[in-house]
Amino acid sequence: MPSPAEGWGTPGPVRRLVIWHTEGTAISGLLSWMWRLKKSLPAAGIELTLVSLEIQSFRFPQVCEAEKIYDARIRTPQEWIAFLKKNQSAVHFINHAYEYVDLLEKIHPGLLRRLTLVGICHTDQDYYYQNLQRLDSHLSGLVAVSPRCVEKLERLLPHRTGTIPVLPDWDMPVGTAPAVRFQNEKEPLRVLFNGRLLHLQKRVLDLPEISRRLAQTKANVQLTIVGDGPDLPRLRKELSRGEHIPYRLLWPRAPWDMAQLLAEHDVFLQISEFEGASVSLMEAMIAGLVPVVTSTESGTELLENGRNALLCPVGNVAEIAATLADLAQNRGRIPPMGREAFQTARAYLKDLSYAKKLREYLESFPKVDADHVASESMEAMR
């Protein structure tokens, strides 16, 4: 019986991948990405281990039990060292966990030198660029989620030019086209915002002003806000001031609970200051929602204003509100734009072939032979 790797037409043994993450189940896009990887990577000949690093406290509320996502949970430096000794033959993707490289450099620099570490640039943000530049000497490779992120990394790290693959966190199955959202202008336009309630990046405190402007024009729009985060109290306070369209605040959903919520809405609203390659946006496009999105430098490469999305300037709440109000009055635009959004997403994901591309990237690192694996086990027992 052929191995999973042979089933994909890929020679050689199963490749081992460990993904480090520090925020548990809090960040919805990355949570969805990791959950899907557990399903898709075995067929590509990749043995995946997801590790939750919990030596430091989580910053954001958790969506579900860690055991539903992670294979290992690390709560002490001793557990961390033991885990890494047992997994030296794997390629390790660093996901938000830059401080754990610093910790390893302090407590076991020899082990750090033996690991194959790959830094992930998830977002077009200084936090990622500065940390990846700072830790560059420890990294065997870099992965970026968008061409814009690659461009900036290559400017900072010119010796990496031509070596950084674009691999957005879009490992998503695409089935048949979603049902057409037939529009009744007597019913409210159903708008969904799904993301961390954090004004930095997500600009969530623009939502109340957008709502007030829609209410002033009597726009037939209702807003669902799904998420949690440090700016939730401020958001609640702002939503209590003035007149608003109908709205509801919902707690974050686990990735396996999102399909129904997406099916209940017409429009996906993203008003970010900056992005990488939004998982929530791609999920919405697969579900046939019309994206109303701010024109960030990264993450909008697939969007064409008026065809498969409506693009607005970052921070321009008046234009965002006007765009939503116009959609509410011109419902005939929604089915064709939703269809185009789905078709754009489907074509890109088919071409991306995420698991296969990831396997090819892992093949660029030297394989570890059986003797080396055995020596790892002996070392871990010492």
C-alpha cells in the first residue's frame, strides 16, 4: 500500500512539520488555518505537530479547548527543551513565537543551533518584519503570506531574495458554488464583521461611527460583529452612544461553526489598517459573500473594485457607510459580485494547491536519516 507521500507522487519519506503558536485558540484566522492543516497535510506526506506554547500567559480570550487543535502543550522551560530534543528532525515553523527563540538561546543555545527554524510573516506589520530581521541568523528559511510581505522582507534581508515563497494561510477545500443570495429590499442587508476586537490593525472603533452614519440615512442594514479582544469594552461604550442600525455582538466562533454564520449574511466587512492575507476574507469569498474591504497594501491582490468586491480607503468611515447604504438600495449587485468573489477564490485556491506547495518547500531542507533520529531519542533521554 503506498504511503501518503507516494499517493501524491512525491518521492521520499514523510516529512515532519512542527508549528509553534503562542496564543492558543484565540486568533480566529490562524486557528482556522491550523485546524484545516490537520486534515489536509497527511495526504501530502506531512506529519504535523501543533504545539501550544503556554510558558507565558495568553493575551486574548480562548475560543475552544486547546486539545481540539493542539497535539502538545508546553507550560515550562523543561517541557520545552524535552519536546524540542524529541523533534530535532522536524522543520519548525515559528508562528508568533519569536520570544521562544530568545528563550531557547538563553537556556540551550546548542539545541537552538541544531533546529531547522522557519519564520512566518503573517501580516504586513513592523512586528513581523522587525522580529524576523532580528532573528534572521537563527532561521533556515522564511515564508510570507503575500507578495507585499515578500517585497518588504527582501528589502530588509537582501540575502533572502528569491528564497521566500508566498504561502497564504488559505488551505481551504472548495466545493460547489454557494446558493445564490436572492435579495428582498424589504429585508435588511446582512453585514458580517468577523475578527479580533482590536483597533490597532482591525480598526474596530470605526464600526460605531459607520453604524451611526447608516442610521442617519435610514439605510436598511443590520450588522453582526463576531469577536473578542481588548477593545471590546470601548466598542460597547461607543455602540451605546447615539442612534444605530440594528446590531448584535457575538462571541468568536470555532472554525467548524463558521459555515452557518457565513450563510446567514450577504456582505463581509473588513475595515483594517493593514493585513497579510486574511483567512476570514477568503472564507467569506468561498461562501459567496460580497467583500466590502479597505484598500490595504497587502491582502487585496485578488480583489477588483466593482467586480468581486467593493474597496474603500482605510479609515474613511463616510465612504464605507455610503458603500453599504448603496448596496442596501441596489440589491441586484449582490448576487453577481458574490458569484465573482467565489469564482476568484476557487480559481486561486486551485492554483495554490497549498498542501502540495508546502510539501515542496519542506523538501528544500535536508532530510534527516534514521541514525540521526535515533540519536535524537537518546539525547532526549539524557
